[in-house]
Amino acid sequence: MKLTDININNVSVWVKQAQTQAEKGKVIQRIPLLSQANPDWFAVYICLSSGPTLSLGNDDCIFPLMSVIKPFSFLYLLESFNSDKVLNWVGVEPSLMAFNSLEQLIADHGHPRNPMINSGAIIIADKLPGRDGSDRTQLFCEWLNKLADIQLFLDIKMLNSVRANRSPVNLAIAEYLYQAGNIENIDSAIDTYEQICCISGTVADLGKLGQILACESNIINSQNRQLVNSVMLTCGLYEASPQYAVKIGLPMKSGISGALITIVPNQGAIACYSPALDNIGNSVAGLAFIETLSLT
């Protein structure tokens, strides 16, 4: 795939084709505010390392990043500490079970397989710099905004909606992590995790954030960047990760809001937003668009 060869007229056609696939998915219902999203919404932002950007569709939509925040919280921790310390907390291997599997965590004696599944992301949240969940989220959000020159923010209404129907599985995971001695405080870890998942913005914000992972810079340690991309490639799309690692071969991360970020190393990033999900939890139209794009 060469992003510089992409023609805006072709992208427009591919967007329309991808939108027709959304009817195969469903908007998540577990979180009340997310359930109100229009399944027909679709937005894409292609951010190039050089040259103009492309933005099409419902690009004024604001949405929470949800699990798409996980590569960036992992990167933040790698940049805040040394990689050996971080990898002592969480591994980098694909999970054999679902992204929210307590069984997998128990089988691994409380050491999460990777930071893209919930157990790993909860540990990451517990270790973020800051006094409490609010302080950690503010510091992290400020770091992201400065890093990519964007305007992400914590959506309080979305956070309240998440808290109104808090995941019992996440609570059980946090309890097991605490019993294993891997997090310091259950409430604080869950609170931080929920807050960072509700960091919100537009598809342009997400695309510019993805650009940080796409290209070499003097801002981010290159080894940390490569490590995050490697884990995204093998673990970023829940149980579908191995399939798309073979089919598309690019680092990707999805979230239950319908957000999807794709990294094209040394070229740029592609951010998509389409809230209709498949039965695994990935954006149907977003993946359809990236699959079409990858064939060019």
C-alpha cells in the first residue's frame, strides 16, 4: 500500500462501498450513550507523513477512543519508564481467548498476555503517572495533545454512561490482578481505565495520533514505537488479530465505539470511525475500507 498514490476520487468510492457493509454490524448496546450512535455514520482521515491529508464522511463526529487508547497508554508508559520494567508488568504475546477473558488471566497466573486486552490495559492504567484516576487521565491527555498537536478531551457524559453500567468482568479481572499483587488499588485502576477509554475526539485527532506511531521522530523512542506497532499487529483486533495480520499485515487497533486506527509504517496513518460492530467488536465498515485500501 502506498498512501501517496491514493486518489481522493477513489477514496470517495471506497467510503461509499464501506458504508454499505455497516448493515452487517450492530451498534454496541451495553453502554447507553454509545448505543445512541447512528450505525450509518462513517468517517475517515488519512494522515500522510508528507503531502496533504484526506478527510471524508462524517468527520465532525466526536467519539470516545475506548480500546483504541490502549496502544497509546502502552506507549506513554514505555516513554515514562524503561521497557524492561513495563514488560515485567505486561507481556506482548497474543491471547488465546477473548479480550476480556478472566480465564486467560488465571491460566497466566495474573500476568496479562499483552496491553491490548483488558487485563493488560487495566495494569497499564494502574501504573500511569499521577495521584489518582483524574490526575493520571489529565496528564496522559495533555501528553497526547502536545505530542500530536490535537484536542482530545475527557467526555464526562460518556464516562458517566460507562460507570452506570460498569463491566462486572473488568471488576473481576481487577480483583484477580490485585490478589496476584500486580495492581495497587482496584478502584483506582478501574477508575483510571474507564477514564482513559472515554478520552474523545474526532477522526482527525485519531489520525494525527496514529501518525506518531507511523514515522520516525525525535519525540518518541524508535524502539518503543516499533514495540507498540508489533503488538498492535498481532493483538490489536481482538480474536480477529491473526486473520487480519495475514490478510492486511498492518498494525491496527479497534474500539467498541467504532474507532479504528491503522498504521502504515514510514508513510502515515488511517483513522476510521463507524459504530456498527461485528460480533467480535470490530468496526465492520472500518475494516472493509482498510481491506479495500490494502489492495491498492
